[in-house]
Amino acid sequence: MRKSHVIGIAIISILTLGSVAQAQTAVPGAPQARQQRGGRSERGRGRLFRGITLTGAEKARVKEIRQKYKTESKALRESLRPAMQEMRSAREKHDTVAMKAAWDRTAADRQRLDALMQRERAEIRTVLTPEQQTQFDANAKQIAERRAGRKNGGRGHRARRAGAVGTSRS
């Protein structure tokens, strides 16, 4: 009887370890979550074109416009990086004073980046047909609302879901 218990425990532990190892192993060739969503940079931009089908010429023009603004926006983002890392570090230490100070120091660069994004959107909008512009504007408004929800301490669209009442983390 004792031998059968030892064998049973050995089999259970082998099965448990095997399933844990399989759960931790990524499947080769399987796309990661970020890749499935199109990557971080494409989430917002991809939402701008939700419900819009662009012609080849429109796609080429949009790509050209994005390239035009890419270097300036990259430089602004790079200038924001140290302060953002400082804010992350302060947040991990629960130092709200240091976090706010770092956030306040980035105000001018954030405003320049926002203005740049608005100019880029306005220029992209000129490429679109009136029907596409209507959808583009609706998508931009939805993105702005989600962004405002996050700024106001909410969880963006997640906080507005029907089942999400009282589930936001603080």
C-alpha cells in the first residue's frame, strides 16, 4: 500500500510539473498579445482608421504624412523619456510629490507633442473623403474621451463597462 501511495504521488507531481512547464513555455510562432493588437504605437493610430477603408493612393499619402512628422515626434518622445522613467520610479516608491514634480517638468514638451499630433491628424484628414472624415472625427473623439477618462483617475473604457462598476484599482 505504501508503494502505491509513493507511485501515485510521483505521477501527480510529474503531471503537475509538466502542465506548469507547458503553461510557462511560449508556443513558437504564436503571436504575442502586443503583436495581435498591432503593437503599442498602432493602437491609437489604428483606432483612428477604424471603419475606414483607404485606397492605395490614400494609404500612400497617409504614410508620407506620418513619415513627415515621425522624426519630430520621436525627438520629443526621447526628450520626455528621462522624466517618464523618473515618474515610474517615484510611483513604484509611492512618492507622489516627486511624481508630480516630474510630470510638471514635462508639461511644455507634452504640449508640443500634442500640438504636433493635432497638426498630423489635421493633415491626414485632408486626404480623406467627407464620409471618411466623419468616421475619422468620430474615432478621434472616442480616443480623446478614453484618454480623458484615464487622466481623471479612471480606467478609460474599462471603467465604463457595465460589469466594471467598483472594480477599478487605486
